[in-house]
Amino acid sequence: MHGKTRSSAAPPSLTDRDGIPARRHFLRAAGATFALLVSPLGRAAASSLVAVRVWPAEDYTRITLESHAEISFKYLTLENPDRMVVDLEGVEFDSVIKHLPDRVTAEDPFIKLIRAGRNRPGVVRVVVELKQATQPQIFTLQPVGAYGHRLVLDLYPTTPIDPLLALIEKSSPADAAIGDDDASPAVTHAVREKQRPAPPAEQRVNRLITVVIDPGHGGEDPGAVGRRGSYEKNVTLRIARTLKQKIDAQPGMRAVLTRDGDYFVPLQKRVGKARAVHADLFVSIHADAFVKPDARGSSVFVLSERGASSAAARWLARRENNADLIGGVNIGSQDGHLARTLLDLSQTATINDSMKVGKAVLTHLGGVNTLHKAHVEHAGFAVLKAPDIPSILVETAFISNPEEERRLNDRRYQGRMADAILKGIRAYFDENPPLSRVRVAQLN
């Protein structure tokens, strides 16, 4: 029973309790890693999936199965080759689930292919063949917004990507310098060995300013939707990419995106990425909506110490903070540290710096678009809660306003908006240069 036919076929049934010892023996003999997880749900009534989605990204790939009813499931992971097997109980094998294999792209860093079929009456089996070993996180989400019940399968690499190391490896000799607090000596030496000859002395910098740009929403979370069908997540990514190109072209500056594709990043991880790369500034880009289509103009927000500066700001912060509910976060994997962050004296100083950069950016935004408010506003945005990094949230325009929606989709307008944000950032750092590193190691 241990021959090629069995090893290449789907594994034995996951629900036959009498066969569990034999199955475990089979898996051990086959060199498989057995990780069985049973959902706490009972057998669900037969139902059809309403949607299947796959969101590939460098950090992880997400598979989402959506249904009108809660999905009961069991799964296991196998090695040699690496794959994951998921049994969906009480789910019909229909045209929706049949299209799941078509959702996989060749560029997906984790998934080679997906197979799905009826395993036995009332049970659909999904086999995910992997390109590498993964650490899966599988969880369910209750209905929220336009979504029904969702089963989420997140495939993470066994060794998480280090944002700082990835940034160092992408840096070129002309625009990369590392401080003592940026990387270990071993990393610095390794990067030195990989680099080309040193650039001319006049091109060298001793202190790079790192700006983390956060395109709001993404993946499962589309953000606001305009009347013409524009998604906020797409607009923010285009503006963020344009801003990154402009920042990277500045001497002594570099930019990092929290996401560079259409996938969801939890709010806590966005802040965590900024801290991991020792950011000097965090800029979150949005194009939100309001209940009235005539709302218009650009705004800049910073974290509030006491409360929102207006009812609209409070409403907007609550809406943005719900991104994790819509995008889908595995609550069990969150440490909650940032969510529990208290505003202490150090954060108060950070908010003061955030106000300075916010005012500078707002001034230049006024040359591109009408200002919704002529002053920087305050609200409790979770994505602005890095205690040691000046952070601002830029509402570029209201995508719910038909005229502004049209402008937000115009490449020239996106470029002008990025220029205005860059000018504000440069004006801030001209007046408030970042602190020097203890020692700077030039890459050469």
C-alpha cells in the first residue's frame, strides 16, 4: 500500500476514525508531516460556494472560499512533495469550486497547482500542491460588509521574509548606506561582498532617509468604491508606486511599500514593517468615501491623543480601522501589542513630529486639489500607531465624488499628487533632519 499509486493519489479519508492508526503509519512511512486540524463546527448542511479567490504575494498567498453558510473543514499537510489537503464538509462540488484551479498563476511563489474534486458524498477535497514548504494558517471569518462566511487559507513561508534584509538586498551602491541599527555586521559584510565598486565620493550619503509608503486596503479589502466602479485599493497602489519612484530618485532617500500588489496586509503588519526597516516616516495613502457624493477635497490626518478632531474624522477612522475585519485577520495569530499601545510621552513627541510633516504635506496638496479641511486633523487610526515613527494618513481625494473619482484615475493627476506629497516630505526633513546613526557603514 506504500507504492507509487497511493503516494500520488489523494490521501486516505480523514473521517474514518477506525483507520486513523493505519493512516498515521502510512504517513510516517511516506516521510510526511502530519498536521490535522478539525474545525469546531459540526457537519454543515449541503451548500454551494459563492466565490473562490487566490491572492498571491511575496510575503504569503491567501486562498479564500466564500459561502452563504459556515464552512466545516479538516486539513492536513504532507511532505515529499509538499502539499496541503483540505476536506470541505457539506459543500457541493459545483461550477464555483471547479474554477478554483484556474485562479492560480504561474507567478505564485507558493502554489504550484490546485486540484479539487468530490471525495465522497457531502465532502469536497481540495489538494494544494506547493512550490515550497509552508506554515499554513487556516481560519474562518463571519459575514461582514458584502462578504458571507469565509474560509481563509494563508500560506506563509517557513522562514518569514525579513523586510530590512530584503531592502538591503534591493539597494544599489549609489543609494544604500547602513547604520549600526540597520543591520548586523554579518549582514553588512555580506552585502558589501555582493556590491559593485564604490560610487564617486560626491554620490555617497551617510544617512539615508527611509520613507514607508502604505497603499491603503488591498486583496479581500477593496476599500471605498466609486460610482464608476473604481476601487480605492487600486488607486492608492498606483499613487504609492508613483511616490516611491519619485522618492527613490531623490539623493539620500529611499522608499518601501507595505504592499506592492493586490493583496491584503493587516494593519498591525503595516506598522510592523515600518518599524522593521527603521523608517523615518510612515505615509498611508487613501482615497476614501463619504455618505454624501458632494464631499470633496484632500486631507491629512495624524494620530489623536484624546479623540477625533471632528465627527467626520471619527467616522473615517472607524471605517479604516475595520479594514482588518473586511480583509480578514487571523485573530489567534495577533499578539495585540500595537492594539494595546498607550500614548506615552515618547508617542506624544512622535505625534508632534507627525503634525509638522502633516502640515508640510497639506500645504503642497492645496496646490493640486481643494482641501477638505485647511488644517491637519486628528483621529484614532490604528495604522498610525507606531510609537516611534512620525506617521500621517493622506486622503488624496474622495472616490465617492464622481469628479474626484475621475481625477484619481488620471495618471497625470496621480503624478501631481505624488509630487505634492514628496515636496511636503522634503520640506519637513529640510527643517527636521533625522538623527545620525551611531556609525555608518558605506556599502562598497
